[in-house]
Amino acid sequence: MSPQQKGRAASDGQSQRPAHNKSGLKKRHFDGAPRTLGPVSDLERHLPPEWWSTLFNAIYLQTDGDVVEDQLITQQEVDLVVELCGLEKSDRVLDLCCGQGRHAIELATRGFEHVTGVDRSRFLIRLARRRARRASLSVRFREGDARRFRHVESSFDTVIMMGNSFGYFESADDDAQVLLAVRRALRSGGTLFLDLADGDWLRHHFEDRSWEWIDAQRFVCRERKLSEDKGRLISREVVVDAEQGVLADQFYAERLYSREAIAALLERCGYLNVRLHGDYATQSERNQDLGMMARRLLVTAQAPKKAARPKVTPVPFPKVTVLLGDPSLPDPVKRDGRFNPEDLETIHKLREALEPLSAYTFQLIAQHATLLQSLRSNPPDFVLNFCDEGYQNNPHRELHVPALLELLDIPYTGASPACLGLCYDKSIVRAVAMALDVPVPLETYVAADDFAGTVASVMPALLKPAQGDGSMGITEQAVVFSPGQALDYLAYLREILPGRPVLVQEFLPGAEYSVGIVGNIGIGFTVLPVLEVDYSALPPELPRLLSYASKWQPESPYWTHIKYRQARVAEEAHRLLTDYSLRLFERLDCRDYARFDFRTAANGEIKLLDVNPNPGWCWDGKLNLMASFDGLSYTDLLRMIIETAQARLSAHRR
């Protein structure tokens, strides 16, 4: 959710603003400018169910900036928080739906030592982090949904929700979920501070239509209407630039709570000592259409006393056996067909990262010659399945490891045999993605016994094995620019990987991204910050792709010049990357953790490259890099994978 900023929904409000049609998708003219829908008779019918997932962006800061970017207003609001909550500088404070972090940063400026901000908007969280860094302030900002944000139970003394950040969801039940999530985050007797629109006042005083100049160049037109049940105020906002035309045409809404209704909801969710502190009116520099920020309710409530937690939280499976590839055996994927010093160093770093996890004891098994006998004679309590090399280092047998564990009824982390089998064949993944409306590259499947000599006409093209991992068979010559080159490389692949079908795929020249997910659908999951492959230092004569050399040949420019960084993507692109990944995670029955790779076409469309259940777990792999973007250590990532799998197994048993 987004923060205080959101607050102004009614009139100026609520902000954020991409343009939407009734399906929630941005509409544009042929010249790239957003298209206005024209007159709309029913605002509610055009309201996207999750309008808040994309609305809070740069335009929002412009249209609502007279309030949410006014430092004096922020200071006055923080004065109220400190007074009404009785805050001490040592208190642990969560600013939920923090937006660009204006209240959290102000608290830190005043010497509050333990301030955290959480918001749904990636754009605003990034802005908050930059502002905190510039001010040399220690505030932790992270992305999260207000209904299920990551936290340790009872970890905050006070939670604040400012600027009408409450009431965005289509269902009032979701509002209750927010309050329950906050209650879990608060210690016994901790304080919730709510700043929300005065619903009764707004029902009778909202402006049906208004417009105002937001600066010398742009103005915003707004229209509003109560929902059919009178429980929400639906707003439409058209933002216009005097030279560029329409910048945004968007819809948003907020639930209208009366004093009695919000008090009753808080009490129903278990809060005590609910107090309403009167009205609060905002005066801004423009002071024109203040919308939902015009008149607000200030409410405090206390979390109930919680039962004492046991000193030691029981761990379902404290004894963990880690299954790895076998360094003593050949490995056809690795450099020179065997484990190398860097592979042994990776195992050493894994041991080091597991040591701080004191709730568990670890045993590593890497000898495959005695693996079957060992598992049968002394079945582990729980397996951390990091044997992504496959049984006996055969990549075709990666699925055999979990299959064996299932036959022996041994619980384990990661994907099932069926999921690994599906995702090993890239052509099957492509078919599933198409069924889920996830864009994929144009592609031709060339069977192993197809010698007709026909290849796709789309050039340039990328040729790669339809089955396999580790970028086997992908070299700098894999990108071809003519049918003749395609046939030559097809012959090469058939020589080094006989019996394998080949994909002749549209080569995507744009930015390349990876999305990491840790968790499980229906239980809880974390989408890690998106990673982008940085090809900028690669010699220009080399095609931009993650070849076999980039992973296994240290002397190659692909190894030395390709870097990785946190992606800088627009809010809409981030939403698509996340949405596509979650669809595939669920349909392919991924479990515990997975990685999804995408690349953009020449026209900017994001297309799926690959799905990786049980992706590389090593310290310098993509998944750990994505975790580090979120401030997580390698140990943190390993803990998350273990806890996620054990929570899944416990839920299944219940």
C-alpha cells in the first residue's frame, strides 16, 4: 500500500497515477501519449480492483505534492504522532504505508533510533531510501503489502498509518486483515495510530468535480461519486500538460469510515482503549482541492496483552541433511567436465553461511556412490536439497533426487520431481506460459530427428538446446543472423549434444531481468528485488547473452565483463515481472524458491526466457544477489529457504 500520500484520494487524491481503462491497463495513442476515456457515466465500473498497485508514482507526487511534499505539514503531523502516542526515542516504530518516507525520515531526523518504513510502491520506497541516504539517516525501508508484510511478531512498540493509507481495498475484510497484521507486529500494549478520512463528513462535502493547476505547466481535473453501497468514494483524475496533453487518466477509491465504524472495526480486531482525538484539518500552499486530506480522523488504539511466548520456539526439523553434487565424479556441465576450485570454495562458503543458524544442526552428504544405501539405512529427518547437479552429477537426473526422497518418505526443500521434469524442457515451459498469457519469444522447435533443414525466418535468432541447464550449448555463435548460420550452429549442437531437440528462438536485444521468489502460494512468499544483467562492459562485437562461458570460463570476457545490479524498472514493468512470475510459480507447482528470467524485445515487451525451480543456491548466484539488494545476507537467504520448506510441510501435515 502506499502511504500518507495516498491519502488524498477524495479530492486530490489518493494519488499515484497511471492511466487506466476499465481493465486496469494503460491506454496510449499511437504517439505514446496516454488516451483519456472521455465522459464516463459510472466511475465505479471503471475502477481497477487493485488500483493501488500501480497508482503511486512520480505523477502522484506532483498532483498531491502540496500536501505530501510539504515539510511543514509533515512536521506538524509528526508532532501529533509523538504527542498522542507518547513516543520515546528508543521506541521501535513502523511507518506502514510510508510512501516516500516523509514521516519515517522526520522521526529519524528527531533522533528516533529504530524506524522502519513499509510500502507497496516500489517507486516510493526507492525514493525514500535515496532521501534517507542523502540525509545520512538510518531508516530501514522495504516493500510490502499492508495485509501481510514481513516482520517478527511483537517487534514494534508503535505502528503509524498516516495520510489516509487505510481503506484502499475492494473488500472491507482486507482492511481487517491489515489491522490483524498490525496487531501481530505490535508488542503487548503497543500503540496503533491511524490517520484517516472523516467518512461521514466526506459523504456530504466531497466535490463532484474540480480542477486546479499543480504548477505553471500542468493541471488536474477530478470527478467523484459515491459507490453504489455508499461505502466508498470513487475518484477519477485526469492530469494534463499544457504542451504534451493528457499525462494520466486514472481511477481510485477509498472506504469511508465513520467514527463509530472505525472504532467498531478496531474492537472487532481485538484492539483495546480505542480513542478518537477529534478532527484534523489540512492547509496546503495551493489550498484548493484537498479531497480526503481536507478533514481527517485521528485514532489511537492498543494491542491486547499477548500470551507469553515460549523461550525456545520449536523448530519442526532441527536436524538438516544437505544433499550436494559429488565432487569426486565427472560433471558434464562444469568447466573441463569436473568440479573446479571455485566449486569447492562455493561448498566451503555454504558451510560458513549455515553455521550461524543455531536452531539447526547440519550434515553435508556429497558422496553419491553410497547415497542410496545411506538414505535407506539412516533416513534423514529433513533434507536441504541442493543437489542441482543431479544424481551422480547427471543433469537429466536432477528430478531423481527428490523422487528418491519421496519414495523413502523423507521431507525436503524445493521442487517436486514433476516440477523439475516440466521445467527441464523449455518448450513445455513456453507452452504453459502461453496458456497463462505470459509473453514468450517467437520460436521454432526442431526435433532431434528432424533433418529437413528448415529454420525460423525471424532473424537474428538464438539457438539453444530445448532441454538442459547451465547454459550448455550456448556460445557467442548461438546468435545467428541468417538461415545459413542457423543451419551451421544447428549442426554444431547436434554434434556436441546428440539426441537433443533444439529451439530456434527470436533473439531479444533488450534488458534482461531475473525475479526471485522465496515462499509458497497460500502460505506466504517474498518477491526479492529484481535483478538486471549489466552487459555494458562487454566488448561490442560480442552478442549480449549469458553464454556457457559467462558461468564456467573465468578467462572469457563473458565471465569478466558481465555484471549484475538491482534493476531500475518502471512500476508497471515491475508489476508485470512479478505477476508473470507468480502465475508461473503457481501453475508449474514450484515450491519454496524459484527464479524466473525475462528479457525485453526491441519494442519493449517483456518476454519469458526460462523458469528455474531449485535455482542456483551459491553465494555469488543470482538468487543471493537479489536477496542482498533487500539487505539480506547469504545466511538470511538460506534460513528463509529452510523455514519456508518447513512451514509448508507443517501446514500440509495440519
